[in-house]
Amino acid sequence: MKRLILSTLMMLLFSTALLLAQGSKVSDNLSMPSKILKMDRKYAIYLPPDYETSQRSYPVLYLLHGSGDDQTGWVQFGEVKNITDKAIAEGKCTAMIIVMPDGNTGQRGYFNSPKGDWNYEDFFFQEFIPTIEKTYRIRQEKRYRAIAGLSMGGGGSFMYALHHPELFSSSCPLSAYTGPLTIEDLARPWEKQLEGLSDDAKQKYFEQHSATELFKTMPVEQLKSVRWYIDCGEDDFLIEGNSLLHLTIHKRDIPHEFRMREGKHTWTYWREALPEVLDFVSQSFHQY
């Protein structure tokens, strides 16, 4: 009887250890050095439930936070672990790695500044992505890489996929800042940075950081090579820019999903959006 009880306890302990080993994992205070930014930059990462016990490589979603947050935003307020675990368990999304960089730079947005003295976008593509995809078992083809984000991070999701359509299979901007509609709009976040620049330099920067301008001017085939999912609340202060951009995309016959749900610029809205984002990017990762 004692042997039976001991054997049963050992089996229970083994089963519990196995379940724990197969659970997902989130780390939100990791860092890597950047020569471009001349400092260490933090990031958070979600590793799916079977990452530690498998030998496979995974698709990746780069998930960008909004202004005022940092790499912990999607972990703490967005509940990325619980939402993704549930979606994977229910078969609504594929197992994936989710990477959340710290864009809390003291600058506006995830971009290079107009004067080139803070080149965050260069860091992201030249240092961050290569380091992440060498450190973790990530599939490095375009079809297995997606990007999403909220507010300022939604703007980053637009710009990064528009600047590098060869790298992303899908882009999911949520409640996004779509960029300046005019040169005057550009001056609001970059007033000091624009001082001393020529009109031509200002015009070029505007054209490269307005989602509307890029969707008007980029080759259609490049735009169609990315799957687009755009979501913004009816009562969000950014709904006008998103709606106008939707019309621009529609006029060029670019396939895209446009969602306008009841809600404001809040974490409640973005938590509700995340399962749809996970489903959408999973479709891009699958074989058709």
C-alpha cells in the first residue's frame, strides 16, 4: 500500500512538473545593447506553452505599446499572456512568440528623428530584430513575421510595414496614429527637430511618415504584399485619421480589414481587439 501511495504521489508530482514545464512564459525586463542608440534597450517577450519542451521554431509577432507606456504595457494592462494562452488552447491562434520592445524613448514615435540624432527605427531593423531572431527559435521568413500595436504603436505598425513590406506578412494597427495629414501637422510633434531643416527635407520626412501619403504613392503590389487589419473605436479621438486612411486604401483597391467598434482609446478596447489580431496574424502564418 505504501509503495502504491508513493508511486501515485510521484506520478502526480511528475505530471505537475510536466504541466508547469509546458506552460507559457513571459519576461518583461530583458535588455540588449544598442550601438546605434548608445545604450541598452529593454524588451518583453511571450514564449508559447510548448517552447521549453519542443525543438521547433515559431512565427513571431512584434507588438508595440502606445505613448507613455513601455515594454510592460501589453504584459500588465494588455494581459497578453492570459489572452494568448486562451486563444492557443481554443485553437483560435497558432503558437507564436510575441516580442514587445520598449519604445519609451523620450522621443515621439518609433521612428528616426528628422535631424537623425535619435535613430530608433534604424535600431529596430538593424539591431533589435536580428538580435531577437538569433536569440530565440524564430522562423525568419517574411510569411512568419507580423507586427501590431496600439496608438503610437499602431503608427509604428503602419510605418514599419510600409517602410519594409518585404519583412512583414501582416500588420495590425489598433487605434493608430496614422501620421501627419499636412506639413503643419508634422510640426506638432517635431517642432524643435524641424528647426533649420530645408523645405525639401521637411517634405521628404512628411512623405515618409504619413500613412495616407504612403498608401497613395507606393506601388500597389508592395501594399498588397502585406495583409492589413485596422481597428479603431467609434469614440476614439483618432477615428477620423483611421477612417480617411481606410477610404484611401479602398480607392486603390488594396485588400484590408477595417473594424470600427463601439469604444474609446482604452485598454478595455485593446484587450478586446487582441484575440482578433492573434487570429488574423495566424491566418498569415498558415499555408493556403
